[in-house]
Amino acid sequence: MSSNPSPSSTPRSDGCTLAGALSVASAVADGVTIVHGPSGCSHHHVSLLLTSLLDRPGGRLPVVLSDDLGETEVIFGGEDALAAALDEAAARSPGSIAVLSTCVAEAIGDDCIAVAERVRSVPVVVVPAGGFLGGGFYEGERAALGAYAALSARLPVPDRGEGSVVTLVGEKNLEYEADRHAAELGRLLGRLDLGVGLRFIRETSTADCGLLPCSDLLVLREPGLAAVAESFPVRPRTPRIRGFPVGLEATLAFLRSVGVALGLDATAACEAEAAHQDAMLARFGGLSGSRISFPDAPDWAVEVADALGMTIHPAGIPVPIPDPAPVGTAGMVSMLSRWGRVL
């Protein structure tokens, strides 16, 4: 439970902690998630999750159960309800089970860890996700990543194959472009004869999470994940890149950073990617001379506008700035295509 002395000072701008935890736990491909709380908590957040899947044809529907805490459990405790839900989940023979607590469960003091420890047939992770009692979406996301990282240290190590294991950490699972961003990173790594070895966690099996301790390089989705990555059970001094590359130069810097981290010469890779970027800019040469405007003027957007010879002016035509920011050279192609439609 949060130690925050006043509910009025609890940050609420980024949504519920449960939503963040669910966005991670539901991305375990062979997992079952139990929401330990009232059915309304599950309904609200699963509805959000399913809505995000509508634009992804063929996407996997996660298995989410609720132990449906009601008035009786609030008064006498909900641990028996959780035990029954765990039995139901285990009967499905999943790779793992996630137990996500809620405001109600934490307020009545249920010991989710003790109940989960009774399950021997399948790994169980417990994620404190007390909703608006403390924290928000990102705290829930990070708590879930930390819980699965701890689980990874207890799993058998799968066959890692040959070469370095590059692990993507904390992809935004509710983000429409998440898979495209991962594909772009895979393309960039391919210039160094590497690939994405583990997506922690996005459509990853429980067994594959056992690769995390073998990681040779962690690529964090954003700098804010640095603190949770510090607790990962990886080898000492495992290098990490603190964010996905955004912008033309940042994409080349990403290749150089991967090279330095893994002891590879990235010169040829950078030259090839720079040539690819030049060809991309030539493709949008018709935008040259356009007068545009956009909010906040992020450096990476100014960079690509300058490279195309566009003029940034308050009276220019407003062009859209993607949020989250586009990743790699492919992200710039997508953004410039949108600019072209506006102009």
C-alpha cells in the first residue's frame, strides 16, 4: 500500500497503476493475468486493452481473470477468492500467472504473495498495483517489469543461439506503432549483423523471459526505465542504451553506441544508414521550401525540416508531430508522409 499520507496529493494525470501493470502482464504470450479486486476494475481496464487491439488484425486476446471481490471479501478478506482464481488459472496450464492487486485488495491488507506461494505447478508473479492509492500508469508498468525480471532469474536459461543477445526493455504495449518501432530497431541492428534477441516484454513467452539474465545489451524504450533496469538480474556492467533513437543523427548515434557496447566497428553500418537517410530525404524533396509550424519545436523535427530545406515559421502551415516520437529512419518516413498529405 502507498505510504502517501494524503489521497489528494496522489498523481492521477497518467492513469491508474493497474492499467500500467496490465499492459505488461497481458503481453506475456502464454500467461494468465488475475486482477485481484472488484470485477469493475477488470472490466474497465480490459475494455481499454481490447480497444487498443481493435486496430491490430489477428492480435492475440490476453487471458484476464477477476476474482470479483465484493462486500463479503472487503469485510472478511479476499485471500480465499484469490486462491480460487489461482486454481482456475493454473488449470489452464499457462506458462506463468500474474496477480495484480488493486486499491481494494491493498486497502484490506490481503497477503497476495503468501497466497501465490501456495501454487507449485506454474510460476506466479505478484505485482502491487494499488491504483489511485499511490502512483500511476508508469509506476504500474515498472512494477510489472521488475516482477518479471525477478522471475527471469528463476527460470531455466533457453537456448540463446549464437551471437549477442540484444534485449528491448519496456516497449509501450498500448502504442499503435510498437511493433513497427521494434522492426526498425531490428533493421538497424541488422546493419551490425545483430538482431533483437528478446522483447521484454511484448508477445514474449514465459520461457523466453529466461533470456534476460543473458542479455549482452539492454535497449530501453525511454530513459525513465533506467531505475527499474538497475534491478535486472543481468551480468555486472551489462551496457544499456537509454532510449530508442529519434531523429536522423540520433539513429546514427544509436548504431555507434551499439558498436561501442558490443565491441563492433560500426563505421560501415553508419555509412550505409547515412546513405539510406539521404535517399529517404531525396524522396521527400518536394517538401523543400515549404513554410511549416509545429508545437514546441522538438530538436529532431527541426533537424529533419532543416535537412529538407523547409522553413519553420509561426505563420507556417501546421504539421503533425507524432506522440510518441517516431523511431529511427523509418519513423521519419512515416512522419514526412503525413506532412506531405498536409502540405
